[in-house]
Amino acid sequence: MTMDGGAPMPLVSVLVPAYNHEAFVERCLDSVLEDPYPSKEIVIIDDGSTDGTGRRIAAWISRHGNEVPVEYVRRGNKGITATLNELAARARGDFLRLGASDDYLLPGGLDAQVGYLLTHPGKWAVIGDSEVVDQHGHRLHDSGMRDLHHADKALYRTDDGIRRAVITQWAIGGPVTLVRRRALETVAGWSEGLRFDDWDFFLRLAAHDAIGFIDCNVCAYRIHGTNVSRTRDARTRIHNLIEARDVAIRRMAMFDEPYRTLLLAQSHHLGAKVSFLQRRLWSVVMHMAVYGLLLLVARTRRGPPHRVVTPA
């Protein structure tokens, strides 16, 4: 496959960590096949599913394995971060599309994101937006970033805005990211000591001003009853928030001002949420007071100017 002018189309490896998504995984795989971008492969790992996910994947490969290259591994459960690192190690492409077995790609997304990275060699990753659907695929929201996460997409027009958005308005959900393989060598992939590493991963990218953005929907993000990231269990939420707070503190050293102070402020905002779930109201008040003070301090601290991110 070649691009205009005869240059070869870069291979995109769609990485799919699969776990207990028997109702959704075939739609995910269908969407890769349906996307018109021609130079692609699927790398999928069934991470110890206890339902019929593995059988659904195997059946799909038996039907479509001659239409797109697929590498499939089924093994015991190791968790999402270890699975992502293994998927990346098995992939052959120069570009890695981060997938999810309960979501699905939208046609044209791969081409748009590859085009962006080819014309922006200084960017290591590009994110897009998503539409939000329910378990049956019915649309709930037109924009996951705006309607689900209530983010200001205007922030993503500059490197400064992207840093601020990643630190303070985490709004990246679903398989909306295309990453250069070499980026993983610089930021060391996914931290396997964490249960959820996506925020930590994007903080490390943002510290290098390495993230670009295209304002179009590149995937459908599915909301359903078993979404791990939307758990209502208080103990699990506390654990996740404490983990995120520790990430904020650990990554402060990677940033100059005012982003370092913004991360410290965010750690107190997360601490307030933990205290609220633990019903320690005085601790909530303390954390929120420090959070507000640090936001004011951050406004007085100005770092070096940041580039405008050229739209795709």
C-alpha cells in the first residue's frame, strides 16, 4: 500500500486488550476491518476472560483472519497495564492505535490520525474525540470530551492548553489515541505497578509537549454496566483516587511552572475526594482550601511560551 507520491502507507497496529467483553468484542474487531485505512493489523490478548470472550475472538478470526493480519494470544490474567505493554511488544507497526474490546473505531479515524502524525513529526501521539453509545450501540452523546467529561476542547489548540487539560480536565476516554512506537521507548510504556495507567502515561507525554489533537470523532466509547472506570464501589474508588493522587505527586518533577503547581493542586483535589468518600469532612475542607490557594499561586507563575498546535 502506498500514499500519494508513492511513499508506503505506515503500518498501524490496533492493540486490543480484551477482558470479559463477549457481548462487545466482535463489534470492536469488525470496526477495525470496516475502517478503510489499508495498512493495518490487529494484536489482541484475551487477558484471562472468564466468559465467552475467547471463543468469540477465535470465531471472528476463523471468519475474517484472511482479511486482516491478526495476532491473538489467550492467557491468564495479568491486568491492563501488563497487557498493554505485551501488546506493544508484539506489534509490528510504527503507529500503535490503543483499543478497547468494548468500544469500536469509527471509519476514517485511522487515516485522519496517521495523516496528523505524518505532518507533525514533533508529536508522538494524537488524540481525537469520541461519540458515546450505550450497550446496544445507541448514541448517547455526540462528544465524549464535551458531553461526558465536560471538558473545554478549546484548551487542546495549544501545547500549554493540552498540558493544563491533561493535568486538570482529564477527558480522554476510549480508544482515541494513536501513538508512535518510538514514543513508548522515551516514556517507558505503561507502569505495571498501577491499576489504571492512562493518566500517568499521558502526563509523561504532555511533559514533552508530545500530544496533538484532531477535533473529530475517531471511536465510539461504550457506556455499560461493567465499565471498570465507572465503578460505584467506594473502596475501589478510594483506591483509584489514592493511586491517581500518588501519580500527580510523582510526576511533578517532570514539569516546569506553573504546571508543577497545578499538579500539586490536583493532588489535593484528589485528596479531597478521598476524604469525602471516607466521610472525613474536615479533611475535605483542608484539601479544598489548599487546592484553591495553589490554583491562585499557579496563576502567578508563568513558564516559557508554548507552541500553538496546528489543527489537522
